[in-house]
Amino acid sequence: MITTKTPRERAYLVGVLLPGATDDKVREQMSELADLTRTAGAEVVGADVQKRSEIEPAHFIGMGKVDELRELKLGGEFDVLVVNEDLSPRQQRNLERELKGRVFDRTEVILEIFARHARTHEGRLQVEAARLHHQLPRLIGSYSYDRQVGGQRGGLGSRGGPGEQQIETEKRRIRKRIRDLEREIEQVRAQRHQQRTGRRRAELETAAIVGYTNAGKSTLLNALTGASVRAEHRLFATLDPTTRRVDLPAGRGLLLTDTVGFIQKLPTDLVAAFRATLEEVTEADLVIQVLDASSPAVEEQATTVDQELAGLGAGDKPRVVVLNKVDLLGPAARRRVVGALSARYPGVVAISATQGLGFEDLLKAIDAASRGEMVGVDILVPYGSERVLATLRKIGGIDRTEYVDSGTRAWGWAPRHAAGRFEPYRVPSGTNGSRRARRPPS
């Protein structure tokens, strides 16, 4: 693994353009791969895209391109090769043999970033499990390469072991470690379930902030709630979910949870490992989807998030779509982007999380969207029991009140799962109650 005390490894990026893919799409993916590689700690020194009719089974790319890369590698032009797809163990092993150097696929780069950015015990467990799942089928290639270089390996995402004769022993060790990690992650999952149950007891609605990585989710959470979640202009700056309360315009409280960002081709091992974290999305009452208005690929990124939400079973949840970073656009570009996204997501709210622009409209939109599971209540609260009204304002809302001889009559709304607590004060349907209004007691 690269540290600040050693020179950064120089990475050369390679992708393929297959039939059905567009130049723009592959260019966008290669640009994103460059960002990922830099975030993982390497310096990008070059990139190339090969047009092919199909993936080459043995080397991923054609032998002519392999020969070109070998000449560049032997000439000292780069240290490691990074491929914009998932490589099979065979392809990775063959490329490393031909180039006499390290080869990473897209998944390994993302895993390296996650390993660097995991801060909590939970995050480290999830990342280790994902890395071991990815490493297990690659042990043979890893040991073969070790023999070539005398067992000396290092740099980005080091892997390998003492020799091919120990492959089976290493496989058993890894499988046992994976089982241990999965048990610990299940414990985390159970703890999260208990935490969510506690939030339900508090009878507050919950909202999960989701979006493409680096869209500004953590910055938005910090701005709305005063949290101090780490927010940086880089991919996957935060991995561990944070929940904070925000007060909506009517005074009702809502719990916001920041979640891990999505990305194109998010490794399935990571999705599986971060199941406990992603359950925050599936269990939320509302999804707040953050889009980066300044990204040229904002619509493609929105599609990726839509697909991930559908895969998690959260695609049909009530949703507020937020177009962030509009302060980075000129007037014409802003109108164009907002118009395009409004056609796709009616009611999209344009904001700047760093400048605090558009927050009033955003909170109103969140307030309205999170009322989906609300039911109307008509209650009569005796004088001296005003705490009941305070609770209704906290978890729901009051549209109007009227003071009568026997107490305060209130018309409002509350979450369906919490409406039962107001049943003792419910005014039966068709009952007018005492209509003689009076001043509240001093």
C-alpha cells in the first residue's frame, strides 16, 4: 500500500470500446477511473482505449496492445497498469506475466479506496470482507507472480503469500476469516436494527441521503443539521453512515442518514459487504437523492443511482431529488441542467450545500414528501395535558386549533405508525364537540 513516505506509483490506464458502447460513455468511464486511481494514491501518467469487437479471453486486450504496453513498462514509463473493467484471475495473471509488473482492475482500485477511507470498526469489517472475497479466486495468479519477482511485492493493494505450495492453506485461512467477518457484520446488522427500532420508538420519520459519490451528500447533511461528517472533494470521502435530526418548517423532526456513495460498476462484493449500511436506505421512509449539477455526466450518474436503488428494493420509495452545486454553473448552464432534470424528476430542487442556497425550498419539499405515511387526527386535549399537543407538533403537525370549554381541539396529522398514541383524545366522527370558543387559560 502506498504511503506518503514513498514515491507515488505511476499508473497507466487501459479501457476497451466494444460494439454498442459510445466514445462519450467510455471517455466518461476513463475519466472516472483516473479520479479513482488518484484517490487510491497513484499518479496517472497515461491512458489508452482499444477498440475491439469482443474482450480477448486470455489478456482482456489484444496482444498487439500488450506488446506496446510491455515496451512502455520496460522503458520505465509506468509502474502499474489499471484496467477499466473487472479482470478474470486468468487475464490478470497473464497480463502480469507479460508486463512483469502489477495489474489492477477497477474493482481492486475501488477496494483500495474503501480500505483507506474506512474509519469505524464496522467500515473496516465490511471492506476486509469484500477484499478477501475478491482475493480468493486470484491466489494462484498471485503466487505465480510472486515466483517471478522473488516474493517481493508492494504498492497499491499488495497481495500474495509465501509460495504456491501454501495455496490450499491460504484458501482455508481466507475462508475462515470471511466466515468470522460475516458473523461480525451480522452482529452490526442486528445492532443497526435495534437502533432503527429505537428511532421508531421516538416516532420520528427517517430519510436516507443517497447519490453518486462526491455529489455533496455529507456536505448537505452537515449544512442541514450542524453535523461534522468528513466532507471532501474526492471520491468516497466518507463510508460510514451518520444520522442526525433536522427540524422541518412546521416544527416536526426528521432523522437524516448519510450513506455510502454509488458509482458505475460498484463491485458486487462491496454491495454485499455493505449490506448492513445500505439497509439504512431500504428501511428509510424517504429517499433524498443528491445530484451533482456541475458534472457533465449528471444524467448518467442519476441513472446509476436509480439502478442501485432499484436493486436495493428502494426504487419506489417517496423521493426528493436535489440538484446540488448549482453555484458552480453560469445562468445559461444552470437553466439547461435544471430544465433537463426537472423533466426527468418533477419537483427537483436546485441548491448549493456550501452556499446554503435553496434550503427553504428543500425543507418544504422534504416536509411534503415525508407526509406520505401520515394520517389525519382530530383530537380534544384537556387543559393541563398540553404535552400531547407538543408531541403532535414534534412528530407530525397541527393545521389549526380551537379552544373550547373541555380543552383544546386540534386538527392535524401524525405518522401512521404513531397515530395510535392519540387515540384516547380522538373526537368521534360526526361529533362537533363544544363549539363555544374561549380563551386558553393563562
